[in-house]
Amino acid sequence: MVSSVNNHYSIVLQWSEEDQTFVVSLPEFGPFAHTHGDTYEAALENGKQVLDLLIEEYQTAAKPLPRPLTTTHWQLTFQQIPQ
């Protein structure tokens, strides 16, 4: 199995009041790449496992992996607002 530890993909953890659980999204892999956990730690571990499986699935199918969002470069410009 591939290890998600050395990749640069996003794992987004959010508390769901509606579901009363932590929801994990893997945005680079599309809107249906989700999992959950009863605790933050369990949700993170589940997210890592799903990420590993997705990477492995892409590689087995010879599909190109999505580009990690962390490689996007942003340029910020700050302007002083007159008072």
C-alpha cells in the first residue's frame, strides 16, 4: 500500500453538527472522496487510509494522479486603506 505520509494532498477535517461526527474531504480527488470518524484522530486516520487507497487505485489503473492543491502558487497584494 502507498503511504499518504509523503504526499502533498489535502485532507480537510470538519465537525458536522448535523451528523455529530468529523467529516473528512479529499478535495483533489473530487466531491465524492469523503470519509468520517467519531474523533478527530479517527477521522484523520480514516482520511489517510482512503487517500492511500485512492492513490493506489489511480496507479493500478495507470491514471494520472491529480495535482496537489498545495502546488498552486498564490500572489497576494496588500494595499493600505486610507482612513
